[in-house]
Amino acid sequence: KIADWSKRKLKVLPQEVLEDINIFSLNLERNRFKDVSGISKLINLKELTLSRNEFVEFPSEIQFLVNLEKLYLNQNKIQSIPEEIFPKLQKLELLKLSTNRLSKLPTDLRCCKNLLHLGLSHNYLKELTEAVVGLPSLRELYVDNNRLSELPAELFNNKSLVTFRAASNRLREPPDEVCIGGLKQIRSYFKQLKLSQPDFVRRVKTMFLGSSMAGKSTLCRSLKDRQPVMVDVKDRTVGIEISEVQIEGFRFLFWDFAGQEEYYLTHHVFITPQALVILVIDLASYNIDDPQSFKEKVSFWINNVMMRVPDSVILPVGTHIDKCRDDREVQEKKCDIGDKIKDMLAKRELMLDQRRKNIDDKIEPKLFSDQSNKLDQVASYSLKCLDLVPIDCTNYKDIEQLQEKILDFVQDIETFPNVVKKLPHIYQAVESAIEDLIKDNQFPKHGIVSLTQLLTDIKQKVGKLDEDDLKGILRYLHYIGIIVWYEEIPALSETVFVKPSFLITLFKIIVRLDLKEQLECIPRELLLTENSLVKDRNMWAEDFHSKATLHSTAMRLLVKMTLQKGNISEDEDFVEEIAGTRHEKSKLLSLLEHFEICLPATPTKALNPQAREFVPHQQWRKSGTEAPTKACLFPSLLKHNSTVSRMWGEDKLTDVRVRIYFLPEIPHGFFHRLIIKACSLYAPYWVGQEQCLVMCNAKPLLFKQNCEEDQFIEIRYRRPEDNKFQQMWDMIQAIIQKIKTLMEQWPGLCQHICSPCTVPNCSADYEWTDLSGSDDIYDMVKDDKLTCRNGHTERTELLFPKGIVPVLSQMNLHVNTFLQ
């Protein structure tokens, strides 16, 4: 017998349950249990679900359920598990303990010889003991988001283990970048460690971020050369510049990111965890009395790093102090920035706490447990923001002192706990082999080689090596930024960039501040190679300027022009491979689409009044006009919403609305990537700067972002006149799902969803519960109508998809906005 007693606000097991010994599956999810006294009477129980309750201690009476096969205790607050529980659970096959507060496991867990699945994600574990290593039948193990620094090699001798996840642990052995490659690569890592003495590698990826003209390039190059280096305005960074420097046993990979807004759309591709972020701030132009100055020069960058890589270390560096009045001004600005950063981080923590409190104060907080756990996860991240270092980039002593400070920071185990990586010697040998091949000019100047050729060349250098093991090492080198190999992109899976700088060069062909000017500079002789004229060039420039649309032919010519300037265009096959042809997509376009920087589009043309009339049952012929040219749309470069506004019309009071609120804010580029994802689902579509309109079966859906103090994305749908709501909620749910997918790339970001009251000028919201609470999202809710806290009543289907049980305002619950 299966018994479902979930979501009943239960604190004590009902007598009806305790008296029914025929129950073999019992669901008690989303209740208020702190104990399950009497459950030992259910001697035939095989499956027990206690997820999302209020357990602080492991319910010891479970040990008497000797027939138990599946136990779900995830998303509670369990801090420890006593010994002598698991030896009695010999039939246990699945144990989920994720999202608790466990710091260690009982040693007798290893007695569960039949355990196949063990979920321990999102806990406080610092090591995996013999309790886990000794599970002979274990097939799936999840330990991501703990506090592990090492994994036991013995664990991977278990051939039964087929699934393993350990992300977000700051591992040193094996490094996170090895674990990302999966179980096969981890086993290869430990196998290679046995064959030779390990290398202890000290490598730090260092990212230079900050506003335009803050002095990032000057600082980056000065640190590299260990002396002041002046960078002219015309030589400022376009896109991203990569360099490398060795300083006292540490290898620094410098990534200098351009500060202009146009380049932000590529930052998400290259900003990675476990890096030192040097935030460069122009102290001379910083204005203590202007809040916008702090926002643009400091908080914008910290917020984006905090959302994208929330466990980062940020070192603010104040530049141009030689242009400040005196040392007093420098110290005032340093103190002001430091105080405002502390205040900003404190406010963020306060907002997280307030949001958690709002959930805890609800009548049914367990309906929001997923949101609560996400808040706990975000709060657990520890972004470290170091004290600001003011420097004069023209002063040798200042450069030297900054370098010494950086070395001190990276050697501090509290600040950088895993800066030293333990690697098999073969990893360093493969990396050195690639470096030697580049120095010996064995690769083309551009550094793009086929995977097959690279594997062959490396084997000749390092000797016999299993190909899968070698691919695993290449995968590791890709994750740390030494090479670039996008094996997940079909068009690029057999291509390796052994010089990542050339990949940046490709991005810079398209993602640049002066692209319109570049289009206008395409020479006439190059235009003729694509059967184009100057008038076409002018049209391309105008379409890009006014519509953010880049024609494919123009893209090919820009690539050819760049390759010619770099003297690397002798190989016509290579040029076609990178630039594409009229019939083949370019590798550059594949990259841009994969990273959701642009959207495949077809430029529209005016209707042709001379077109022949269509007559049924007769052949229709074109009137000589060409088919539309293929192109790419860059949503982030659009300047207005006029096209979307014209197609959508005015917002109506009857529109069905859903809002997704973000904390701390909507990340830069998030909305434009959402546009690209949504437009891959629906056609036709119209795109604007902050709005997007999509159609499905002639039904329009609009979504737009609001970047005021309370930042949210609003979805609007015209109220169905036929009372058929299935398609409406299908479309809304699809957009929400795309938002959830995108949010996975911003682990420091929180969101919650609500439906505003439909009565004009009413400030009340109907807050959505967790979306994962219903087996069928479209089951009809019990209440046909709901009442907001201000007394307005509305039909349920205009506020929620069927199956999501809202927090009802007639229960006298005040629904707070996200930032209240």
C-alpha cells in the first residue's frame, strides 16, 4: 500500500498511519516533523520520504525499519547521524541526505552493503572517510557543494561506481578542473599519480576588471614587465587580452578584460571560478559624493563577480593617484570605497536574511523550501574583498609593492586554500610538449590544429600514452585556460586552439566598439570576392547600426580582412573554415551562437508591390528579387524597443502577468541571453533593447526587464477570450524554465516568482510556491478564486498554472516583495 501524507502541516504521525502495517511506501514530504515517533511499527515499509521537514537530529527510530530500501531525508537541518543506525538497514539501496548540515558521517555507514545511491550534496563535509569508501555496491555518489579538499583514491577503485559529482568543493586532489571531466578522468588522474612523483603546480588565473580607461592594461602590462609601462589610448584593450608571467614560483595567467559596455557580452565566457580578480578603479575620477560613481566603478563589477563566481577573491586597486590633489584625497577615497563595499556586502547579507525570514514567517514555509535552501546556499558563499591598494602606475616602487602584496595574498592558505594543485607528472609533460611545439613552429601561426594532429604530435613528444588519458589532460588544460577545446560544440569538437589569444582575436572581429567603422573600411577588392558592392557595404553598416543585425556576408569579409592583416590568410581552406561560405556556417558563428551572443536571423525587406499575384493551382514565380540574406542579431546592441512596442501595442489591464524578481539584481547580459533562448523556441519574434515579443499559434507573449530598484523580468500574455488557459501557461512556463536554466550559470543569484493582483493600482502579489511540489503542474487547484491582501478577488487560472498552490491572502498572509 502507498500512503501519501505530504503537505499536511503534520507534526505527529497520524494514528491511521501507525495502525496500517501494510504500508510499504510512505510520503511525509513538506510537513513539520522534528521526530517520527512510532514509525518503527511500520515493519513492512520499503520506501520512506521525509524530505523538506524540520529534522535537526537524525530520527533514530528508523533503524528498526529493517525492510527499508529507499530513504529520503534531504532538505532538512540534520547536523549529525549517530552510530548504530545503518548496520540494521541491510536492505537500504538509496539514501538521500543532501541539503542538510552534516559535517561528518558515521563510520558504520559502510555496513550498508547494498547501497546503490548516496546523495550528500550541499552539506559541510570536509572529508570522505572509509564510511563511503567501504560501500562495495555504490553506483551513484553526489558530494558537490561541500567543503572537501581531497578525495580518497580508494573510492575510485570501486568499479561499481558509475556516477560521481563533486563540483564546488575547491579540491586540491584531484583539482576541480579534473573532476569536471567526470569519473573516467578522475580514475585516470589517480592512475597517473601512481606512475611517477607528482608535481605541485602553483598557478593563478588573474582577471583584470574595471571601467573603461581605469588603467587595467597599464597595470597588467606593468606587472608583467615588472616596471611601469605606459599604454596609449589608441592601444587600449579590445575585448580581452591574455598574457602570462612567472613570479617567484607562481605562474600567473593575466586576463585583461575591456571595460566598455559593448564588450560585456563576452565576459561570461571567460570569467571562471578560483581566480584572483583585480578590480581597477580610477581614483582620480572617482567622486565620493556621487552614488553613481561608486556604482559604475565598483559595485557593478563586484555584484557581477559575486553572482557569477561567488567564492572569488577581489583585490581593488586604485590607479591614477598621481592625478589626485594629494595623499589626503587618496586616503579619503580609499576609505570611502572600503566603507561602501562593506556596507554593500552587509546589505546583501541583510536582504538574504530578510528573505529567509519572510519565508519562515509564512503559514506553510515548507512550500518554499527550495527557495529557502537556495538562499542558504547563496549565503554560504564567502566572497573575499581585500583592502584597496592605491598605486601610481608610473612609479616603479608602487608596481613592485603591489606585486609583493599579490604574492602574499596568493600564498595565504585562508585566502587561496587550493592555489597549489597536486598533478601527475604527465600533466606537466603534456603542457610542456604543447609549449615546445609552439616554440618550434610546428603549429600554424594562428594556433588552430585538428584534435587528431595534436594527439599525434604530443604522443611523439611524451611517448606512449592512452588516447583517452591524453584527452582528459587536454580537457584539464582547457578548463584552466592553457588551451581551448570546445568538445561540446559539434562544429568545433575536432578543433583545438593551442593559442587561446587567437580565439580572442576571432571574438574581437565581431565584438568590438567600432564594428560599424570596421564594416565601412572593407576594401572594394575584398567586396568583389563575395560578389558585393560598396552599396552593400553601406547597407550592412546601416543595418548593424540601426538594427544590431550583422549580415553573414559582412561577417565573412570581416574575418577575411582580419586574417589578411595578421598575415595568416594564405590557406584558403583555413579561411573558409573560420569565415564560412555561402553554404557552410563558420566556426566563428558557431562560437557566437553557442555562447548566446547572437541570434540567427533573417533581415526583413519591404513588401514588393510588383510581386506577381498568387493564383491557386498555378505555379508562382518570384519577380526577380533575391532571397533575404542570412544574418545574426545581437540583442545586447539594440538601442530601442519601438518595433516590439508597435507589434505588441499598449499593455492592457486584462493582461495576465507574472514577475520574476532577482536578488541582488539582474546580471548584465542575462536578459539578452534569455531573448536568444526564447527565440529558439518560438517564431515569429520581435526583439528590442529591453523587451521581446514571441508568438505561438498566433498568440503573443511579451517579456521585458525592469532594472529599477526592485529588479524583475515581467511576462505578459493577453487574457484568453475563450477561457482556454493551457497554451498561455505552457508559454509562460517555458520562459520561466529558460530563466531557471540560465540561473544555473549565476550560482550567486536568487529569484522568486509572483503574480501581481489584477486590480489596477493594487500593490498586492500572489507569491508562487516551489515549482517542484506537484507531480502534475496542470492539476486544478482546489480554490476557483483567490483573494489578495487588499480584498480583491480573482479567478485562480489568471494567476497560477494549475497545480501550483499559492499562498492565499485570505489566510491573512502579507506577501512581501522580494527586496522588502
